[in-house]
Amino acid sequence: MLPLSSAAVRLVTPIETERLRLRPFHDDGRDVDALLAVLGDERSMRFYPAPFDRDGVGGWIGRQLERYERDGFGLLAIEDRATGEVIGDCGPTVQEADGESFVELGWHVLRARQGQGVATEAGAACRDAAFASLDSWFLISLIRPENRPSRRVAEKLGFEVWRGTIRAGWGHLIYRLDRPA
Ligand SMILES: CC(C)(COP(=O)(O)OP(=O)(O)OC[C@H]1O[C@@H](n2cnc3c(N)ncnc32)[C@H](O)[C@@H]1OP(=O)(O)O)[C@@H](O)C(=O)NCCC(=O)NCCS
């Protein structure tokens, strides 16, 4: 289903919105502190096994850099255009569910900046960029049922619940959004 071997499939970045700039993570470690504030926050990460520590965030950025090379896309840093501050991440990644590969849209926002529409604005731009650049028929978003804020973001972007799955021992909803006709 996925055109992963096609060198032509590459997400065009940066992606700019009214308030945000989404760009690939830097490969020199300069995004680690800002992303640690996002992914290391205990309350934000309550639907994950644990918040990330510094090494975990370094590894996480490394995996996005590998994805950019291998898949042509991965999670992007969300910068506040007004300040240049990194306030989260958002973007498409290849994810497996029940033995099949899909393009998934994901998002994480700095706790101090949550509730301001950042994930919705970034997610809408990534959704549109993914449909414009990638030839996937549809996007998914894997979300734990308890994660009401994330479900709400998916729904505001037009995703609907497709089915359930188990990932890492936990039930997840697979939200799905088909490519517009
Ligand atoms: C999910 C997340 C990215 C949302 O970011 P955000 O920038 O605050 O999202 P937005 O402001 O664009 O929209 C949030 C929506 O969720 C709603 N929401 C927030 N908290 C909620 C709650 N506890 N219950 C129900 N809805 C909630 C908001 O009201 C808003 O919807 P509305 O516009 O209809 O009012 C953010 O909460 C986060 O980073 N969570 C931790 C990481 C995470 O779980 N990522 C997703 C993994 S699947």
C-alpha cells in the first residue's frame, strides 16, 4: 500500500502556517533541550509508558533523522514563528498496526502551549502536506481511547475511528482519514 521504495516520495518542508513553522529536526543535538521539555513532561506523557529522559529524546530525534532518509518523511519540529522556539513535534511516520504499514500522523505539544490550537494547526498543515506529497490513500492516527485531547485533535482534522488494535499491550483506536476525492 505504501510507496516506501519510491525516491520521489518525500515530504516537502518546511511547512508554514500562520503561527508555526514545521521543519526537520537538526542533526547536531541543538533541539534536544526543547524537545525534552515536551516529551519529558510527566503530565503530558501520562498516556505513554513513561516520560522521555534526555537520552531517550536524543534517540527519538535520531529515529526521525533515519526516517527522513529511509522513508522521505518523519516527525517535524514545531517552531513558534514569532520566537523560533521549538514547542512540539508533528508529522507523518510509517507505523505498523496488525502487521500492516500505514502513514500515521502524530503530535506532541509543550504543556505550557497546550489548549491554544497548536496541534490542530500543525496537524492540519501536515495532513495537507502529506496528501500533497505522499501517495498514500489514507492517513491514520493511533490513539489510546483515554487520550481525549489527542482524539479531539484527530476529530477536528476530519479523522474518524476505523477500528481498534493492541500496541505494546495497550488498546489503541485507529483513526483514519481518506485522501480527499
Ligand atoms: C494531544 C495534544 C498534542 C493536543 O495539543 P493542543 O495543542 O493542546 O491541541 P489543540 O489546542 O489544537 O486542541 C486540543 C483539543 O482537545 C480538547 N481537550 C483538551 N483537553 C481535553 C480533555 N481533557 N478532554 C477532552 N478534550 C480535551 C481541547 O478542548 C481542544 O478541543 P476544542 O478546540 O474542541 O476545544 C497535547 O495534549 C499533547 O501534547 N499531549 C501529550 C502527547 C500526546 O498524547 N500526543 C498524542 C499521542 S496519540
